[in-house]
Amino acid sequence: MSWGWEVLRAAAGTVIIFSGVALVAAMFGVLLERKISAWMQSRLGPKHVGPQGLLQTLADTIKLLQKENIVPTRADRTIFASAVIVVPLAALLDYVVIPFGTTRSGPLIFRDLNIGVLYFAATSSLVVIGILMAGWGSNNKYALLGGLRSAAQMVTYEIPMGVVLVTVALLAGSLSTVTIVNGQSGPHHLWYVLEQPVAFVIFLIAATAEVNRVPFDLVEAESELVAGYFSEYSGMRFALFQLGEYGEMFAMAAMAVTLFLGGWLGLPFLPPVLWFVIKLYAVIFVFMWVRWTYPRFRIDQMLSFSWKVLIPVSVLNLVVTAFFVIVVRR
Amino acid sequence: MSGEAVVFYLLAAVTLGSGAVIVTSGNIVHAAAALVPALLGVTGLYILLNAEFVAGIQVLIYAGAITVLILFAIMLTEGGTGLGGRQRNEQTAVGAAVAAAMAALLIAVAVRTNWAPPAAGATLPSYTPGAIGQSFLGRNILVFEGTSIVLLVSLMGAIMIARRED
């Protein structure tokens, strides 16, 4: 395999992931969020741009592209500008190891790394650096508070999520995402959501916290912190933060589908990719349902919930799973 | 020059360039943020050496956790400005001596290592998670447990210092 070909493939992959995430996750995700929130609150939601308001986010994006980039006078320009790159980049990197489906020539994935799950945990942990940089670089007390809350929250919820990832990897006997999906097929193996319901619930809670959504949205609590770490961002920079946030949410949902809901597996009357997309949007719907149903936690409640409930339960679950894998299966 | 060499020099340049920023920057937040590209450059070198698991751990622990803790600590102190730190103190001579000794040691190790490519048919040591786990809980269990005690002690020490007032 020549190096030039590899570089070309990487560049093409980057373009595909970026445009895919921008269109499917960010633009359609925002529209979906507005439509579902409207439906839950007995409103209509966006209705005027395009058929049934379908083109609303496209119009919003064009508007944001045209807006001026405002940099606060006493902001740290280098940090302020580079934070915008870190957040979406960390979200986009997640998609390298997600298997979207399978074809005759093999699974549909950018790279089936043999450390897939570890890679996912590593790249999603980079988002918080961008958030801290944005919060500090803005030179705004609300932004800084949002950034600090985010660091505390994401570091705390990374631990139960990591333990859950280890639990699933232990069950599948591999860190590769493709092997994990294949481990859920066959007559003797169920989807891991049935074998590991506790791990699934912990993963969903930790994922909600990692992407800073209600009830864990203290990072950008409107009533307290204006918009949190991206209060000072405008125009396309604001849009890039939204892209990073929705990209991360879709990546978390895709990982939940891969680890627990059998990935692309499904009955044969639909193609595997379509099964993956259906499950992905089902998980996304749960995220949005939670967001428009529950009120926000207080910061101390949120942190002690993770340290005193999620981490002990997930570790206990890991021990029980390890016992099962070593003693019962053999 | 092979593609591998090009990638190596690129990664080395990123690592060394960010390292220079870390040492020379007067703004402590800039220095902490420059840790990220430096650590990611080292990650790239690990990947180049086929040590994928170590590379993943490097990103997860160093870039994703340690840097965040450093940034967190800086922002909670000094009023969040990150400015005003001195870059030198009275220990310059001692520091330079330690750095020189360390550099001499590293250069000696690099020079004395046999860098000849392995003979044909030889296999690389396995770096899979399973092999690493076996090594931690088998041959190197004493080191592993020793490290965990060090971490536990530092954790308890941090709690003791933070809770001293109560």
C-alpha cells in the first residue's frame, strides 16, 4: 500500500466525515430537535422555509456564514480562535471507528482499528480541552464558569463511561467495534442491551453528560450562564461549536447502537445500513425526549450522582461480568 | 526519503515546536494548551511504531485527562488570568545541571542501542491489550501494585490537604 494513496484516502475520508456530520448530524439534528421540542410542547416548530420547514437550518447556516466574527477586546486571540477548531475536530475523529453497515466486501467503516473502543474514548475526551480553551479565551466570567463546570463534569462522567466500555469489550473479547457488533449475532448471542441492561443505562446517562445535554447542561445553562463557554462566539464560529456538539451527540448515539443495539444487525428485509440509521435515530430521539422532559440538575447533585452511584454500580457490573466471562462461560 | 521518514520528521517537528512553546511562553495557559499538540505528536510516533494501544492510552490519559487537570488548576488559581508567573527562579543552575545529566543519559542510551533491523522471520513483541494485561498481572505485578499504592497515597494526600480546615 503506497503512502500517496493512504494520504489521498485520509483526505477523502475527512471530507466525507465532515460533510456527512455537518449535513446529517448538525443541520438535520438541529431541525429534528426543534421539531421534536415543538411536538412535545404542542407547538408547530419551523414551518415556513421549504416544505414543512425542512430548509430552516440551511437558511440559518447561510445567515450565520454571513455574520461578522466578533472577538472581545481583551480576549486571548490565539486561544479564542483555536478552540473553535478543537471542539468539532474531536467530534469528527470519533467517526473513524464507527461501523455504519456491512457490504459484500466487508464492514462499512473508515478503519477497523483493533483498539476501536479505546480510540473512541480517547478522541471524545479531547472535546473538553476545546471547551476549556473557549471558556478561558473569551475573557468572560460566564464563559469561564461554563468551561470549568464542563471540565469537572466531563472528567467525572468519563470514568463510568470508560468502565462500561471495558465491560462490553470484556464480553466481546475485543476492542474492535466490528468484532463487538459481530459478537451480538448468531443463535447463542443476544444484543448486549439484553445481556448488559445496567451498562446500557449507565452508558446513556454518561453520554448525555458528556455531550452536555439536559439534565446535565450546567455548562451552558441559559438561566445562569448566558450560553456558557460559547457566549462570546458569533457567526460561523458559533455554528462550528454547534456542529461539534451535535456531531458528538450523534457519535455517542452511534456508539450506543454499535455497543448495545447490535449495530447494523437486523432482519434481512432492510439493508444493514438502513437498520443502523433507524437505530441511530431511535437513540437520538431518546436524547431529545429526555432533554425536553427533565429539569436541570444542580452541580453538586450531578457530581455526587456520578461518584456515588454511577461509578460504584458500573464497577460492580464490571466485576460481575468478568466473573461470568471467566467462570461461567468456560 | 520514504513516507515513513516524512511522517516521522513532521511529527517530530510538531512535538519539538510545541515543546519550545511550552518552555518559552510567558503565558501559562498558552504553555498548557501547547501540551496538547506535543502529546499528540508523541502519539503519532507511537502509531508509527505499531504501538496502537499505547497511543490510545497516551491520548486518553495525557491529552484528555492530565492536560485538562492542568488547565483546570491554572484557571481556578491566579484569578483565571494565567499571567504574571516568573519563568526563572534561583534554581536555574541546578535545573540546568539536571537537564544536562538527563540529556546525557538519553543520548548514551540512544547511541548504545542496537538499531539494526530484526532478522527476517523475527516477530514483533505483541502489544495487544491482552498481552499488556497479562504482563501487568503476571510478571510485572509488583510494579503494577506499587504504582496503584502511589496513586492511592496521592489521592488521600490531596483530600487531606483540601479538607484540612474541617
